[in-house]
Amino acid sequence: MRRQIFAVMAGAALTLGSALAAQAQDALARVMEAGVLKVGTETAFAPFDYIDAGTHTGLNVEVFEEIAKEMGVDLEWITLDWTGVLPGLEAGRFDVVAGPATITKERMARYRFSSPVAEATVALLACAKCEIETPEDIAGKPVGSGTGTAQLAQLQAFAETLETPPTDIKEYVSFNESYADLAAGRIEAVANSLPNIAFVASQRPEVFKVVKPAFGTPTYFGYPGRIEPEYASLMDKIDEILLAMKEDGRMAELQQKWFGTTFDMPDYVTEPNI
């Protein structure tokens, strides 16, 4: 009986040890050995990542195609609602997030961010015929943003500075849902990053308008990865490729294609503004 118990315990220890060893394996070596880079994303964040006529497209798609080509691996996309993307990264469902996500102090304590890929300063998208011409005009009106986003946090902070706060700040799982409510007149403005709302307004100028100036603190978008030491090599490789794309002009070409402008960005964000 003792031998059987010891055998079971030894087997369990071996299994646990193998699992821990696999978990601690160098991430870049694992990706290169498998020949696949697994990327988690949502597909409701145009023009970064969205579905157009059934096709997955956007800046993120083209950037990660370049990354995979440079690494010599295939891409595997795993799509989730935004609220599930970062938990999915922590659970090991994929190697990196194409989100992208606003680089904040709180997030940098939990994730390793890539070199920035775009500006993320928050502004307002309003209905074209709404009487909202400045950010302060949301006083006494219903507005919305994405749940769990840095854009929502900045909208809430801005609302607290107004003498008359918005009547409601609705939270949406998908920004597409907020845009639908805005178009239907259920809310009067949506807070999102300036690149996103500029793209949405350009697609439907008869329905939407960008409210200027942007009210948010200057921030940047980056791709979140795991912060554990075994993931450093993978994130270093992704940064190496992103920096090369900035240096040779490929990143500027993609920004111009998807945003109609380019951004002056630091190579790294070490001290986020928010």
C-alpha cells in the first residue's frame, strides 16, 4: 500500500513539475519551437482591430503580420470581448495582446507593454446634430464609454470637474454598442481615443462628429504582454521589430493608412501620465 501511495505521490509531483517547467519555459523559445505566435484581441475597436465585410482587418492585423513575418512564425488569433482579453493573457490563452491598451501606471504594474504604436489621448465623439461643441458641453447630458477602459476612467474624472455632471455615464462591453446608442440618440457623446473616434467620424460624417479639443491626458497605446521574466525575451523581440518598423518608415505608412496621420511617439513609455 505504501509503495502505491508513494508511486501516486511521485507521479503527481512529476506531473506538477512538468507543468511548472512548461509554464516557466522561455516564451520566445516556445513560440519559435511551435512556429506559432498566439495573439489575443477584440474585433470591435476600429481602426485598430475590427471586422469589415467578414474580414478581420485593421492596424493591429497588419502590424502583427509584420511581426510574425520577421519572426518566421504563423499567427493564431484568439478573439474575445475586451473584458476577457487581459484575463485571457494572464491565464496563458495567448502570448501577447493586440488590443491595444492605453499604457497606464496601474497596468504597467501587471503587464509588460510594447513600444507605443499610436497616440491614445481621449476625446469625444458626438452626434452630428447634437449641441456639443466642446467637452464641457456634456454637462447635464447622457454619455458613455467602454467598461474597464482607461477612456472610461478619464471620462469619469473629467465629469467630476464639471459644475453640472452628465446625467448618466453608461458603460459598454463594446465601443460599437456605444456608437449604436449614440446614433440612436440614447446618449449624446462617447469618450474614446482620438484615433478611434476620428476614424468612426470619417466613416459616417452625417451621423458623427469629433469634439475638439481632446480633453484627456496625453497617453499612448501599446501591446500588453506578460510581465514574468520568462516572457521578457518574447517582448524584447516584439519591441525589436516595432522599433525597426518605426525606423524604416513601415509604422508611419500604416498609421497614415489607418488614421490619416502619423504620431510623434517615444520608443518606450517608462512613466505614464495616468
